[in-house]
Amino acid sequence: MSNGSDPTAVLEALDRAQDAFEMVGRGRTAFEDGISADDDWKTQLTKACRLLEVVETLQAQAGYYTAVIEVSFGAIERSIEAYALAMTNDTLQDFQDHQFSYERAHQIGLFERETAAAMKDLYSENRTESYYGGGRPTEEQAEAMTDLASAVHQFAVSQIREGGVCLCD
């Protein structure tokens, strides 16, 4: 892994991060409040709720457009995954590709083909550019993505037969 010239601080932090994800030597593990561990769909749904809460917090601070856009896409994907996991035989392993969520949204009847394709295009054309590319995200883009993420989440929640899981209310 290391050739001996990497900074000690980086190597120590990397070891600690690896241990943290493997839950090694941590004593009692402190999980994030609100994230359900009952079923995969509930986990994804409550992750989406928490991501939307982060979006709201960032929007209140103004100026974190890149983060708002990135987290909004995450909330959209978690919401679609929650619906798919709750209403079909899909598994979390089916959702390892970001764009699959948008394709699956139409296949399982959550959105019409055109809507799902437009969301997939929005992701592939703009998320990559705003996050990895040289583009500078705008306030208008951040606000539009916040609105889209909230609308997708609310709709997905309303279509899941079992209620009472969403943290947003």
C-alpha cells in the first residue's frame, strides 16, 4: 500500500477510517439517529429523509450549491430505491449503479418513461458536470434540485403501502 513516503497523518487517518467502517476496536457503536435498521427499504427511505434534512440545513446557510445538488441527487436515488425495495423483489445489490435507480423507477411503475428518462438525463448530464466537471453550480440549480428531491421523495413515500416510516413529517 504505502511506499514509505506517504505522510504519517494520512496513513493513520486511513487506518482509523478503515477500522471505523469495519467497526473494529470502536467499543459500543454509535449509529446515526433516525436511520432505520429494520428493512433495507426503510433504511433507504430514512437515509433519504436525513439527506433532505441536510439539504434544508445547507440551503439555510446559502452558498453551498455543489453540496446541495450532490445531496439532492442522493436523496432522489434513496427515495426511488426505498420504493423499489418495498414494492418489488429488488435487493440493495441491484442499485450499485447510480443511473439504474432512474431506469428502475420506470420499470416498476413509479414514474412514466419520459419522466424517468428526463431524471436520468439530468443526472448523467448535470450531476457529473457539477460535481466532477469545471462547471460552477448556481443558486437556481441548487433550489431546483432541492424542489425535485423533495417532490420525488414525497411521491415515493405516498406510493409505498406501509406508512409511518418517513422522518420528514
